[in-house]
Amino acid sequence: MISCVLRSDEGLRVFSLGEPENDERSAIQRFFEGLNRYVPQMVSWNGRGFDLPVLAMRGLIHGVTAACFWDTGGDNKDFKWSNYINRFHDRHLDLMDVLSIYGGRGSPLDDVSKLSGFPGKMGMDGAEVWPAYRKGEIAAIRDYCETDCANTYLMYLRFQMMRCVLTQERYAAECSLLRNFLEKRGEPHWKEFLSLWKT
């Protein structure tokens, strides 16, 4: 299951790749195709330490293609100074790594989210994903991954305000955009998320 928050000029949406009826290869290929299509800034929490190495290794095993992800500027000079795999580039912003000042000892998303007034982990934590998968609890894993993405996005917005990329007014507007999107969804995990979102 790969979950994403996509913020573009057209708006915002939260979605997951990896429907139960599709195989792992399809989900990973769709993820990398999304990078090829949109070339977004990717934001993660410990993505450099866990998520992206797992996706790269599983993608290698399944024979997926991921040209944009591996581009380091050989043909596209824009990627020489900002690409997805180099640690100090913004094309992939690993918030845990950056906020630890690249010290290697970042704080867990659950702790930082809750201290910031956001919901934090819901339903399970990362260590419980594999046992849940073995029990066939795909919907619960999707809910967990999606709420993790929403927490990460909220932390990204707070970080952007901290470094003065967003004004307080723009930060509030972006938070409202996410809140409005989630209020329209109505699934139980989003209702719980909204009830725990304090700021």
C-alpha cells in the first residue's frame, strides 16, 4: 500500500495505490509513473531511511521502470542539483532527516504530530503492518497509511511556515483545504482524524 497527499494547482487529494486485487508490482510501477508524470516535490517522514529504500528494492525485484526517480542530471541538468536520491536536495524532503539537522536521530512522526496538535498515528503503527497484512486487513493498512500521509503533510505545512515559505494566513488556508477535503470524505478513519486534529 502506497498512500499519498497530492497538492497541485488543481487542489488537494489523498489517495492510495495498491488495491487488494492488484499485485505489488502494479502499485510500485504506478508510484514511479506518478513521479515521471508530475515530477513533484516528494515529502516524507523517514522516507530516506525506510520507505524509498523499500520501494527501490521491491521495484528492482519486480522489474519496474523508474527513470525520473533515478535521474541525477546526466541528461537533465535540472536534476543534477535537485533530484530524488541525494540527501541534501529538496526534490525529496525527508522531514525527519532535515529536522534532526541531518543528525541521524530524528523524532517519530507520532510524537511530533501529537505535540503539534495533529492526530498522530491511528489504528496501528509501522510494526503492526506486516501482521495486519498477513491477516488480510488491507483496508486497515490503507487507513493507517493515509492518515500517516495527512500527518506528514500537516508537519510539512508547519515546517514551511517555520521557515517563512508560508505566511500564517497561507498556512491556515492550506490546513483548511485539507480539512475541507477530509470532511467531504466521511470514512471512519477520517472522522476520527478530524476529531483528534486540535489546531
